[in-house]
Amino acid sequence: MRNTTRHPVEGANSLWHVYKTVPFWKVVKNFIVIQLARYTPFLGMKNWLYRTFLKMKVGEQTSFALMVMLDVMFPEKISVGCNTVIGYNTTILAHEYLIKEYRLGFVEIGSEVMIGANSTIMPGITIGDGAIVSAGTLVHKDVPPGYFVGGNPMRVIYTKEELEKRRADDPIYQ
């Protein structure tokens, strides 16, 4: 199970309660910052925007590709380590609004992680250092350090040990 905190709601679905859970002007500011960052080709500027205005923890030399969509309501719950690549059009969520409840969870992405294009990372997920997430993956559970995962539903393609063995046998890594 993902590491999220559940918040029950009464009456209408939880999205109708959105501005009881997060201030309207915070969402407006976050939306503007995220949209600016999605379209800028300057990696350093993206990281600065995320750290300064969204209060995210972003490691040095981390690269967010074009069109990455961060959680608009709770971006401060996202942290990314050093020298990580977040692929084109990836979505990283720290919340989910359901019918009878909403859930919040921290997303922790380690260092030297590769996340392929068009992936979605759900709230409450930890992706360990050196992990690889294949393009188009729905990350709905934690990824151990060094693992290679992919698909929808996500599954392990190689463990850290299997991946290291493949690399030892591949001349490109020699």
C-alpha cells in the first residue's frame, strides 16, 4: 500500500471540498509557476522555480524535461535527489481526490533515478537511488534502489542485481 494519509469527507465528493484542503491563491500561484516551468527549456531555471516558489527539494543537476506536470496543490510534498532525470510529460502527484475521501502522500525520488516519458507517479511513493522507470509506467508502489520497473500495472523488469549483471556483460559499460 502507498504511504498516504486518508481524510474522509461528508456530502459531495472530495474535490468539491478542495479549497477547504488547500488555499485558492496557493493553487493559483503554483499553477502559474508550474506552467512557466513546463515550457522553459532552461533546466537551472526550472529547478530554481521549483525550489523558490513551490518549496520542493530538488537536488543538483536534476533535469525535468519539457511538459513535466507536478502536483499543483501540494508540490512541497515532492522531493527529488541529485542527477535525476524526469522524462517528458511525466506527472507527479502528491494528492488524490476520491468520492468519500482525499489522500495526501509524500513522493520521494532518489538520486541518479531515470524516469521515462509519460510516466505517472502516484502519491505516497518512494523511488530508490539508481532506479529506472520505463516510459509510460504507472508507479503505484515503491521502487527499490537500483530496480528497473515498467508497465501498467507496474512490474519489476530487473532487480538491482540482475541489472548489474547485464551491465557487467554489456561492452558499452566496460
